Amino acid sequence: MEISASSKEPTPFYALIAAAGSGSRLGGDLPKQYQKIAGKPILQHTLEMFLSCPGLQAIAVIIDPAHRDHYESIAEQLELFEPVTGGKDRRISVFSGLRYFSNLMDDDIILIHDAARPFITYEEIQEVAHQAATHGAATLATPVTDTQKYDNGDYVKRENLWAIQTPQGFRYGLVVDAHEKAHEKADSNAIYTDDTGLVAALGHKIEMVPGKRANIKITTQEDMEIAKKMLSSGPAPHPFETRTGFGYDVHAFTEGHTVHLCGVEIPHLRTLKGHSDADAGLHAITDALFGTIGAGDIGTHFPPSDPQWKDCDSTVFLKKALNMISARKGKLVNIDLTFICEEPKISPHAAAMQQRVANLCGLSADRVGIKATTSERMGFLGRSEGLAAQAVVSVKFPVEES
Ligand code: MG
């Protein structure tokens, strides 16, 4: 059986936001990334856009410890983790950020972005992540349209000339290798002002993802004026709404020796009866997800009368619901699940279930609640005739323009 992946299915990625610069060219008391446009610090605009991407696995911000108070006031509102301490220049700062993510696998995708580019869009972020996963290294860039000339009078051939922006996306192993090599001979980055330069120095091709000129890096006071105009004259930020879905599922016990709950196999004296693998936890979550888009329930999409779903791994059902939500640009916010059963004991397995559901849904573990209660031996659940699960989910959707 095959669930067709939506073309809009997000590529999972990690993000590193470079915000340690002093922004000396902009003037003013505050470093540029903390100066406000439209009532919010530039860094906050940037972070909010990244945090709205369903593919985002985790984000880290590299800061100058001298700016810690400014960072904290943003981090509190966005529930961010501890920042990474930057170094004396951008390369060293990004290298510290890469080491912060040292638990990543070589093939994981990491996006590196300048805090001072708040006009990045959701679509551009997803596209860079997708192209980095395909090619190993990718960056947003715009073809140069102004004529280019050196001081000495020579002209630069404009064709095939790109102005490179961020985000820049890489396979983690590749960009770490590039930084380690650059770090060994600390002057090797002299002509490189970004991470694609270090990766290209390894001989690796960089995939150019055509970007928009609106993705400016706010560097000078003039940029700041342009940025303010863009925000005041541009379309209003796309409105979002949060929808809640509820799911409930029960399966009866029968002869057997393992149960599947939330994708975790648990040895038990009996098993749960069902047409699929009878994973009541994933079924409740899946139905809750379908509920947020009015798309029926598991039975609608995977009829028990169809033999192809017999003994099916319930992650297939969950992925279908997640794909349908992604196709509508929905972003799952959190899941809360409660099992109601006398047996098996859930608590020894709750952490594994939480991590499994988080991984399946592209959420951090603190957005997945796994709880359990008994029925105090009353009723069919109390007599251990079966096991029930209830799930509530919240999903953020863009509001359709009417
Ligand atoms: Mg079920």
C-alpha cells in the first residue's frame, strides 16, 4: 500500500539563526537585530516566520552574551531554549551553533539564516530545506540585475552572477566538515562571508534557489527605512486560526502477547483485537487530526472492509492525516492523549510513546502529552475487557481569504 505524499509535504529541518553581530553599520544604541519594525524586534519577525514552518524540528539562536537581556525578552514570548554564545566573527559563531546541534545525523538538514533578514517567507524556507535535502547544499539567491564594475574600470560579466542570501541549507555532515576545515586554517575564510563559500571550497556544488529581492539583509539605516516601508505598505500578515480536534478509540483484549500503543510495542499477557494493529493511541490521534479539517475518521479513509488494511501499521493512518493537514498548510501545535485502562501499565512506556509520537508528527516532545488513568475497576474498561484512548489536538491553519 502506498500513501501518496503531497508535494507540499514539508522537509524536516533544523534552524540556526545568526544573531551575534553588533550591527555597527546601522548606528543607534541597539544592535540592529533587536531594533523594532512594526512594533517588534527584527529578530522576532525572523523567528516567528521560522517557527511557523511545519518542517522545523528545532531552532537555536546564536547571540552575543552582551545582548542577553534583549534576547530574553523575545525568547520569553516565543518559548525558546537557551541561546548559543557567538564568537568574534560570523564563521566562529556559526561553528559554535553547529556544535550545539552535535546530536544530529550527517544527513539531517540544517538551515542557517541571518537574523537581519526578517522578510523571509515560509515558502522560501521550505524550498531551501527541500533543495538541501536533494542536493546536499542550497541557498536562496537572486540574479544580479545592476551592472557591476570594479574600481579599476573593469566590468564584471553580469550573466551567471548571483547575489547570495540566506537561508542556506546543508546536510549537517557536509557543513560541519566545511567548518572544521576552515577552522583548521583560520585565514581560509578570508574571501568567504557565508557558509556556502566554505562548502563550495570543499568542491561541493551549491544549488541556487531563486529568491526574492524583498529578502533584504537590514544593514544600513537606509535598509531600515526600506524595511519599515515594506511592512507598512505590504499586505497584512496572513491571519491564522487554531482548530481543535478530538478523537476517541476503544479496542477489546483477546489472546496474544503484545500490544501496540502509540507505535511502541509492549509485551503483555494479551493483545488488542482489531483489523489493523489495533493501536488505539494512534487511532485516537489520527481521528482528532481528521477532525480539524472535517475529513471524517479513520474508517472513512481506511475502511475495515478493505483487506489491504488488515494488520496495517497504524503509522500509515497517522501519516495520511498529517499529509492532509500539511496540504492545507496546517501546523500541528500539540497533542494530548489519555489512555483509560487497567492494564498494561502505561507509565513505564510513556516516555517512549511521547518520543515516538513526537518523531512521527515532527513535534518537540514537550508538545506531546501521554497520560493514563484507570476506571477504578468500574465498567467494561474497569473489568479489563478492553482499552480506550482519547486525544485532543490543536492545529494552526491559515485563514482562507474569501
Ligand atoms: Mg481503532
